[in-house]
Amino acid sequence: MLTIMAVAAAGAQRAEELVQQGATEIGYVNFERARGFFRKAVAVAAEGSPVWQQAVFGQAVCAQHISPPTKASIDEAVSLYKMLLEKTPDSPLAARTMMNLGRIAELRDYGGDTPDLEAAREWYIRVRDRFMNEPIAGEATLRIAATYIQTYEPEQVRKGVEILHAWLADHPKDELASAMWQYLADTYFYPLRDYRRSVECYEKADAIGWTDVANKGPIYWRVANLADRFLNDRATAIKYYTKIIRETPNSGKAYESQLALRRLGVPEEQIPRITILKQEEQR
């Protein structure tokens, strides 16, 4: 008995070492090498154990992200993810496993691959419904909405928009609220071409804080131009032309924003001067 226990303990320790080595290689974005470590860990770990779950998930993630992707590598990932769910349905990795299966279904991973938005949606719905009180539910909801919006079919797009509005009404402080408002704003801009709603949603994202801070300059420019050229909203146009000069002077639109403020009748002394920021100052 002691011998069996010792062998099991040694196997678990070896599996943990291999999982750690695999995680280190992922940090170097070396998915092929990492997959080898995870595969070895799967072979020596006790099936269903926490380290086995980590190893299976790690091998699947590597197979999913190896470049260039192939049908064989994606099929391997799918098989491993599904095995993890079948063998350990209550695994702490279950939610992310289902999300990853959804992404595989949603995206075109290799030449000849065909996205399956309905299958992707089913995975995301399972995550949202099962993990409703966990942060990942918000991410799943965003993905659900995207499976409708990316079709660019008017009825489907509006359904996706409704899903996001409903979620935000109930979860205004969701971790992804800013990203959701920005996605709504982008969708209202195109394909819906509802510029007033687009600006409203951009302003909500701006009030929360941008998820993608590096790209807020082009967003500010879009909002300013929509308000200025299409909505006859002088106050909002001035607000965002000014934000471009003050917050994103390196965006390439600061001088044009100064000209726009003069055209809108802003007194010269109220127009900010352009101060070029160092890269670290813009973060």
C-alpha cells in the first residue's frame, strides 16, 4: 500500500513540475514546447485530479493557439476540452473550457474552417446560465451578443443589441461594462447608422473608463465628428475636440481639433495648446 501511495505521490509531484514547465513556456509564447510538457503531465497524473485537469486544459490551450493552426491541432483542442468537461464537469476550469469551445466554434481557425455561430452561442449561453453570479457571465453575454451582431443581418444585430442593453441594465458595474458600451456604440455607428445612440454609448464608455486606452484618440475623433457633422450637438463636439487636444495630443488630430474649435466659435484663450506627450505619459 505504501509503495502504491509513494508511486502516486511521485507521479503527482512529477505532473506538477511538468505543468509548471508548460506554464513557463506559455509565458514565452512557445505553445509547441508547452504542449509537450502538458502532454507528459497528463500521462503521469491521476485522472480527474486537480493537476490532471490543469494539464489537460494546458494541452488544449496550446493546441488551440499553436501557429499556424491546423485542423488536427484544433480537433485536438476540442477533444481535450470535451474530455475535461466529461471527466470533471465541476472542474474550476469548466467555465473557461466552455468559453474556449465557443471561441473555436465562432472563429475561422484554419483554411477551409467554417464558423458555427449557433454552436458558439450555445456554449456561451451554457456559461452565462450556469455561472450567472460569476464575472465570466458578463464575458459570455458579450460573446452571445456578438454572435448575433457579427451576422450584419438587421434583425440579428438588433437582437444582439437588446441582449447587451438588458445585461447592462441589470449589471451596470459589470467588469466589461465599458467594453459593452463601446461595442454598442460601434454597432450603432455601423451597421445600424444610428449616430445619436452611438454617441450616447461612447459617452457611457468614456464615463466608466476605456478598456482600450491606446485607441481612445480615434474614438474621441469619431464622437466629435458625429456630434459636429451629423447631430448638430455643439457642446458634445467641443467636449471631445478638447479631449483630443488634452488627452490624446499624439493622435494626429490635435491640430485639426483646434481648427474645429475655432470654427465652432470657441474663444481662442479657451482652446488648449498642443503638448506632445511621451509614450509613458499617455498610459
